[in-house]
Amino acid sequence: MLVAHKNDSRTLVARVLRQRYLLLVAIPGVLWFLLFSYYPMWGSIIAFKNFDFGLGILQSPWSGLDHFVEFVRDPDFATIMTNTVAISALKLVFGFPAPIVLALLLNELRSAGFKSVTQTVSYLPHFVSWVIVTGVCLQLLSPTNGPIIPLLAKLGVVDPNLLIMGDPNLFWGLAVVTEIWKEIGWNAIIYLAAITAIDPVLYEAAKVDGAGKLRQVFAVTLPSIAPTVFIMLTITIAYLLTTNFDQLWLMRNSAVVPASEVIDTHVFVQGIQLGRYDYATAVGLFRSVVSLGLLVAANQFSRRITGTSLY
Amino acid sequence: MKSNIKTTNGERVFQVFNVIFMTGLILVTLYPFWYVLILSLNDGHNSRAGGLALVVRKFTWTNYMVILNDPAIVRGFLVSVARTVVGTSAAVLATALFSYVLAQKHLIGRRLITALITFTMFFGAGIIPVYMLMRDLHLTNNFLVYVLPALTSAFMILITRTYFESNIPPSVQESAMIDGANELQIFFKIIFPVSAPILATVALFVAVGHWNDWFAGYIYMTKPDLVPLQTLLVQIINQAAATSMMSAIQGASGGVDSGPTIESVRSATMVVAIVPIVIVYPFLQRYFVKGILVGSVKE
């Protein structure tokens, strides 16, 4: 009898009963993820359908790969892909090393007080929105009453009528510079933490071997933070097609559209503004699938090079 | 024993340049904020004349008075405050509860649920299907569109769960269970009160997210009554300022060469949107470093 009773208590029903309070929380939590994350993933199937409001997602007729083909054949396709990849690549080339350099330089500051002041100031812009950054740029870069252009014009460096925010040739640069300005301090945090974790014995050993400061950076610091660098690089590469929508959407205006139309803005215009849900979803899905592929590839690469990986 | 290698000249030069560089970085970071502040405190028409760079030239509170008299901006500010307070409280509670439950090793389906959550960090559906969902749920023109989708996230759950797992000894819970308390009572009476560091981290992240979000107001609100301050700012930046603001600007005008302008009022609005961030900044920076570092710890 006693044995049978013990077996009973091991059944699922008994476990559920015993965990009823936990499940009271876990079930709504799981339902939340199913509704807000997984249902939209399922809803992405309209990328393969000709979506009809009256018929709904399930009843709308299939369209196969029509929307994907339309995107690839779009006369703007080349421009969109060029802008997307170029802006991301420029951010990768200039924006990725910047916080690493900042972290290395911060680490060399002798005064702990000055170091902490610099650091505290450097990540402040991370916490203001792109709306504010855009508004600030508009004021700051105004050729008529901003403080910068008239000064540079007086020095003969730039044309006094230079409208940085309205010049398609300068848009990529503006996107990269403002992104670095906003995120350099924030992104340096993780590298500084990695540098702080390096065993001082390694530096002592390098000094004994006659290594100067610069040599120590290359022989000790950089190899020690390499795993962190590769993890961050993996994430950055995975997001190569995901441009910063907030930044690009807010900073652009009709004058710079040719330089600023990227996948994300194309999805927004087609889907939200023109109501072409099926087509826009297809474009978005194309982006997500390529991103997932990039993530897997970058992760594989990182694992092979440094033995560290995201998952 | 101190290092016996002398400081070389090259190193001394480097130190000097490093300090100069960092000072430059501080100035480049802070100056844009300073410039907007002086614009907001300077007479609008006076600023338009150009040359304003370092200090206020013709001091005035008029730009702020225009904002105070603009019902759209006052309402936008209140909407922002409301969604930040309600959204953050709800998110902290939901995240903490769910993370605590997931930290229980014996939870049925724990691994499956964790996998379900983690996957959402790597793959998202994109904005269109999410937009369609919100419409189907009748969340457009509804305050809940700010709160419900932002209740939690995979990242917040993972850092909170890691905190619970590494900071709360199982013995605390076991002894409470023996005293007859159930898991939820333990959570509210014992765990919640002692988890201030992680709860503050989550709260600050979520609060800043709510305060800074312009997108939800931009796409889900077709009526003006629930538009938050950041979305209003987008409209002001796009020159589509509310007519109430234009008339307030004209009403406060002091003739042809003085009074507020759209730029000066825009600057004042930006200052109003930045100030709350600056106020919580000391708290933010105390907690967030810990937050992102906990988040980077793998299981």
C-alpha cells in the first residue's frame, strides 16, 4: 500500500498539484510569450500569401514566393541593399573598434577620479532617445544659426550653406558618427570589465620580459579580452542587415531618401504606411532569415577561432 | 615592491595626450546637451540671429511658458509619466515573478520554457505581424499597448533568474516551506524585499525604455489623446507641430524681433524630455553596469 501511494505521488497530476502556485505564474508567462512573440512568428506566413483582410490570415490564398520575387525585382532593391549593407559595414569598421580603443585608453588613465568621471559622462548619451539626438543634431548642425557650420565656414573648412542633414552624400557619415557618439561609452563598459578581470601577474611577467606599455597591450590585454571581442563581433555581424530603425527613420527627410532607404525603412513604408502587410512581412522575413544565418555562421567562426560562442 | 622600470618620456607624453583626448571626449559628449539648454533659455528670435554658442544671450522663460500653455505637450508629458510608472511597475512585478518561478529547479517543463524564451532573443517576427496582432487585440488607441507588450523580455528574465539562482540560497526557501508557506508567499514576503539590486536594474531599464519610446505612440495612436512626449517631439521635429503650439508661439510673440520660435520651443521640449533621464542617471549608472555584466554570464 505504502509503495503504491509513493508511486502515485510521482505521477504528473500529483506534481502539477504540488506545483500549483508555480504554475499559476508559469502558465500566464508562457501564454504571454506565445501571444506576443510566437503568434506574430506564425503570422509571418502571410509573407507567402495574398493577404485579404476579409478572409484573415488562414483563409487568404497562397502566393508562394511572389512577394520575395517582387522585392528582389524592385528597381530600388539594389539601392536598399547597398544602403543597408554600407551603413552597417561602416558602423562595423568604425563603430566596432571605437569602444575597444576607448576602454584601452580609459584603462591607462592614472587618476581613478578622472577615469570614473570620463566613464560616467561617456555613457550618458546611451540613455537619451534617438528623437532627442535627431532634434539636437538639427539645432547643432543648422547652417544659419547653429554654432558649428558658421564657425567652420569662417575658417574656410566648409561651405557656409552646408546642410549636413539634407545632403544625401553625408547621410552615411552622419549615421556612423552619431551612432558612435551615442554608444561608444556604453559599449566600452563590457570591454573595461574584461580588462579589469585580467590577472595582474600577466603584466608583471610581460614587464620582466622587457615589454613596454604598447607591447603589453598587444601581448597581454588584447589576447585576454579576445573572447569578449569575438562575442560582440558575432552579435554585430548577426545584426548586419538590421540597421538602427529609430536613428535612420528619424534622421532622414525627403532630401536624403536615396541614401537612407534601408530594409527596415522599406518595410515600414510598405507595411505601415501603404498597408501592404503581406509584401512588407516578406521583406522583413527575408531580413530575419538572413540574420539568423549570419548569426550561426559568425558563431561558428568565433567558436573555431577563439573557442567562445554565444550558444 | 614597486615596479623598477622607469616611466619613459614616451609614456609621459602618452599620458598627457590621453588626458587631453578624454577631456575632448567629455566636451564632445556634453556640449550638445548644453547647447540645447541655452537655446531653450534664450529668446527665440535672438537665437535665430546666429552666433549663440556658449552662453545665454537674452535670457527668457517664454519658451517654457509656451510648453506649459500647450495642452498637447502637457498631455504628452502626463501620458509619458503614466506609461512609465504603470508600465515599469507592471514589468518589474511580472519579470520578477516569472523569473523566480523559472529559477525553481523542479518546475515542470522548465527546460522547455527556458528554450522557448531564449529563442525569442535570436528570432523575432518583425514589425508588421506584431502590428497586425495589436490591431486584432484592439490595442490601437489603447493605453495598454504601452504596457502589455513591454511586460517582460527574454533578456530581463534571464538576468533576473541568474540573480535569483546565484543570490538566494535554497535553504531560505526550504525553511519557509517547512513553516507552511507556499512559493508565492515566499516570493512576496522573502524574495521580493531582498532583491532590490536586480529589481532596480530591471526597473531602470524598463523605465528608460518607456520614457524614450516614440514608436508605439507613432504607429498605434491615431487619436492625439494618448500620444507620449517623445512621439510629439517627432512631430515637432518634422515641422508638423500641433496648431495649438503655433498659436501659442504667435500669442507669446513680442513683435518682429523677439519672442519664441519653433526652434526655441522645440529645444525647451527636448530639455523637458531629457531632465527626467538626468535625474535618474546617478541611480541608473549604479545598477546598470552590474545588470549588463550579470546578463553576459552564460549558464
